[in-house]
Amino acid sequence: MSKIQKRRHDSGDEKVSILRRHLVERVPVSDLCEHYHISPAVFYRWQKEFFEKGGSVFQSSLSSNQGSEKRIVVLETKLVQKNEVLAELMAEHLKLKKTLGVL
């Protein structure tokens, strides 16, 4: 019987952890590949992707903060408008009650 290997689906955190062991802890690639049952080609592909897309992590956090700030400003503006409309409606409601003699 031949061994059929299932395709690995490592999470991003697992991949970064493996890369970190090599880059920070200086564990040889051959040892990591043997321990995690991956080929060196897979390891080097992960490393290439990591370095190519690493900068986007910092850019996306900056742009998401700017997007959040913009959304907060829009929501605050809507809240102010809503409060103004409610104040007008309450004033008209009181005026109507006075004319009807309810108050």
C-alpha cells in the first residue's frame, strides 16, 4: 500500500511561528522541515510570502484606524442631526399640547 499524504493547511500563525523559529532562534531549515513534515520548498515559499507581504500588515492597521476615525466622525454627525430633529419634534409636541389645552 502506498502512503497518501494529506495536504497540510497550516494557519498563518503556525507559519509565522515556524519562520520565527528559523529567523530568531536560528533553528536550521532542515530540522524544522523534518519536525513539521514540510518540504524545504514549502518553507522557502512561506518565507518569500512573509517578506513580500509583511509590510501590508503595518499599512492595513494604519488605514483601518483612519477608516475607523472617519466612521466615528460620520456617526457623531448623524447623532447631532438626530438630536436636533428630536428637539424640534419635542418643541412642536409641547406647542400642540398647549394649543389643545392638555397642558
